[in-house]
Amino acid sequence: MTHTMRTHRTRTSLGALAVAAVLTLSACGGGDGSSADDDAPAATSSDSAKSEAGAGIPDVVAEVNGEEVTKDEFVPIYEAQLEQATTQSQMTGEAPDEEALKKATLDDLVDTELLAQEAEARGIEVTDEDVDAELTSLAEQNGMQTGEELLEAIAQQGMDEETARAQVETQVLIEQLVEDESGPFEPTEKELRAIYDDAKKQQAQSGQDGQQIPPFAEVREQIVEQARAQETGSVAGGLVEDLREAAEITVNL
């Protein structure tokens, strides 16, 4: 079975692919359970905002070269972004900019559709086996044995299996498109060290000294994947710029 992104269009943050970031480098020293517990009250506090997320949203939020991006696709993604922003606002005291969030969500959906269309035009297809293999790889990067174990961890953070698999499908599709565009990428040891040092600096600046990042050797494989994700984001971003210039995009939001 193959997919062309029409049924399961999902948001992809071009610099940091969503499922791969479930357990981030900066959180490697902490437990997953505490993170899930911390998120629970935030979800409750944002319920009222989420319930209004679909208000005033048209049934078709955009058209990309004749393909519709619908309200049903937009609202769940916007809700997730709004929930995250609401959680952050509780720490900063600054209310979320809902209009900016709507624009960012729609831009990401349009970008993902453009990349999916380009991949389809090049004959690139993602199979269920590709998705299963990527889930297994992500699980191993996060110290788990199987893709099913990873899906369970993701479910604890509020993402159902269908959505998670769709996210991974998007990730694999864009990775294959990027490789077709620029060839295989392998980061240098210097680049990996730079990412690791940057993560340590960010941790120090955030005041999270009690949550230590493990030694470089222990997280090297995760850093390799992060470097690849950054390269994917860079190449994909350049592709999106070119595709937008030639695309017919109608925004209704």
C-alpha cells in the first residue's frame, strides 16, 4: 500500500520533524512520565480555547494547485499549536497570538501539500513498510525496542496512532524527496559536536542545570538524526520557496 498524502495530510515542521522530536535531546536526562504528567493540567486549561478553535474557519481553508486543504485538516493541528502556546503563556504571562498561530498552521499545511505534490510528480511513494521501518528506527533512537512502544509513548502525550503514523509518513516522504533533490547526507563529526554544544548552552541558559544532557557518546545517534532533520529542513525549505513561486495558492482563512 502506498500513499500520496491526500488522506493523511499532516503538519511537518520543516526544521524539526514532529514524531522524531517527541523525546528531544534536551530531555534525554529526564523521565518521560514526568513530562506527560506536566502536560495534563495544561491540556485542561486550554479546553475552552480549543472548543472555539473551529469558530469562523471556512470548510476549505486553502487550495493548492487545485487540491483543497480543509477545515477538518486545519483545526486539529491548530488546536495542538494553540494548546502548546497556551501552556507557554502560563509561564510567560503573554497571551497566545491566535492569528499568528492560524497563519503559521496554514502555511505549514500549504508547504506540506506542495512538497507532497512535488514528490508525487517525481514518482516518490511511501509504503506501510517504510512507515514501520521509520517507527522502529525512531524507537531505537529513543531507547525503545519497537515502533509499537514508541506509539504508546506518543499516545501518552495526546497523539493517536493514526495521526502519529501520518506524521511519520510525511517525514519519510520529505526525506525521500530531499534525497532525490540533493543526494544522501552524512553529517561530519564537527557538525555533530556543534549541535551537542549548542544543546548544552541552551540548557544552561534556560536554567535547567538539574536535568543534565548525557555524554556525547550516549546521544550521538540522536544528534545524527537531528543533523539529518536540519539538513532535510534546509533543503525542503528551499524547495518550498521555488514551488510557491510557480504554484496557484488560494487562501480563504
